[in-house]
Amino acid sequence: MKDIKADVVHDVCGTFCPIPISETANQIKKMKIGQVLELIADDPGVVEDIPAWCKATGQEFLGMYEEEGEYHLFIRKVRELK
């Protein structure tokens, strides 16, 4: 996962649900289809919440890794959000 090149990196460390999800949605809305977002969070809830959000919104969850208490999640924008 560490070799994925993100087009946008967004750090939401220090926030908790629902902020990481709303921030992910805001960033994805600004991006072009095909671009990749790397979300950095320290809320363990993102491990389940972000893949579920991707499935619900039709975005592609590429995977994640954890390093020193931070989760790095990768999402490819596949379609526009409503």
C-alpha cells in the first residue's frame, strides 16, 4: 500500500466519527474521476467506516495500512457524489 501515489493527501487526525467520513466526501467532491485520495486518520473507526462509505457511494477502496497509530486509507474516485 505504501507504494500507491495519492493525488490528494488529507489528514483528519484528532477527529472522530462522523468527521472523517464528511471530510472524505468533501475531498472526493473536489477531485477528478480516477484520482486517488489518501486519508490519514487516528480514529480506529475508519477501518470499517471508510470501506463501507466507499461501497455505499460507488467509490473504489484501494486498501489501507497502519503505522504508528495512524491509518492511511486509499480511495479512488470512480463517480461523482450527489
